[in-house]
Amino acid sequence: MKISVVVPTLNSEEDIKRLLKSIEDNGISKDIELIVVDANSTDSTISIANQYKFTKVIHAGLCSKGKARNEGVQNSSNNIIANIDADTELLPGWSTAILSSLKHADIVAGYSSNPNKNNLPRVPIIVDGQDITWPCCNIAHKQSVFNSVGLFHDSFTMSAEDCDFNFRCIKHGYIITYNPNMKLYHHQRTSFTKFCKQSYWNGYYRKGLQKLHPELSLSNMHNLQFKNLFRLSFGALGYLTGDWRTKKGEKHS
């Protein structure tokens, strides 16, 4: 059984090069179909991806991550679809763990680690006893889940597409299984400015998520060491300005 792996890209030449190398190094190119969904890259992302026979490149035009993921799902050839990000690096046993878990489950989320092992814990949102914040940088679904739940939210103004989709899956009765052997490296923001910007937009998108699903709560925050509190302060700023920026109709990256 093969896995269709969906990867949204935009000017990701260094990231996609590392990801493709990790696929070859782990000897899983025969087990997967890598669907690169590009949003008008102007660098070498596409030419690098086209060098590998196991990749399928889709030119989606300028689009949100949600729409890119939907393009990948709709163009997949297999009944297992994994979503990752371009700035990830697959580790040994990743595809084996997916296939093992999905023999008995419909959705499996994996372990995403910063290569430096200085991970910040996620800030969970609990719905019906399940955390909806499992990120789309390392999650896999059976095709039947999309047939039942639908596709990802594809608006630029609500890019918490993973949390929204997890929420809808749970409301449809699905259970998100966790497999710690489904491992990859997720190369996080390396500069202070990028870290703060990412934190701000995470908060902004959570505001949009709560407006879309009013029953959601931002409680259940754990392991708030100083760096995570600092991140949350920027996230709170994005959350609090969410309504104002939406009303202004401001575009952002």
C-alpha cells in the first residue's frame, strides 16, 4: 500500500531539497507519491522537485495552505494521504508507522521535533476529550475521512486549516490516533523576528478559528516556560487584533 504525501510550497528550494534527500536516504521513495503543490514559486523549488521521479508537481497559483492541501488531496492516487510541510525532514520508520496505525485507525498524527530538540510544547484546544491542535506538518488520513468530512478550509483569512479540519473530524466521530514512531524533523523559525511574526499570526488565526467555531475554548494551557509565555504574548496580540484586521480587510503573508 502506498501513501500520497501532500506538500504545499512557495519559494522553498532549500527546504524541498532537504525533504527530498530525507526520502531517498530512508529508502521510501517506492512507498510514496510526493505531491508538491506550488503557489507560484520564483526560485528553484519546481526544478528541484521535478528531478525526482516519485514527485508530482501541481501549479496551484497563489493560494492559501488550505487550498494547496485540497489540491493535493484531490490529485492523490492512493487511499492514504499524509500532509506535511516543505520545511520537514522525514526520519526512519515514518511511513511504516503510518501504515501500521491506519490498519486500525482512520487518522494518525506523528511526532514533530526541532532538530535541536528545543521544542516548544503546543498549546492544546480540547474538544470532546481530543486535542485539535495536531499540526498538518505531520498527519495522515484515509481518503474516506475526506469523503465524509470534506476538505480543508481554503480562505487566506483562516489559515488554521489543520485545527479546523481536526475539529470537524472529531465532530464526525473520528478519533485522532498518535504514533510516536511517525517521526520527522520540523525546522522551526530561526530568527527572533520570524519567531515573533509566526507567533502573532498563530494568535490571529486562532481568533478566526474561534469565530468559525464559537464553542472552542483557548484553555488547557500547559508547560508554559518563559519562551512559551513570550510566544503566547505575541499570539495574544494577534488574537486580540483579529477582529480589527478582518474588518479592515488587510492582506498579510
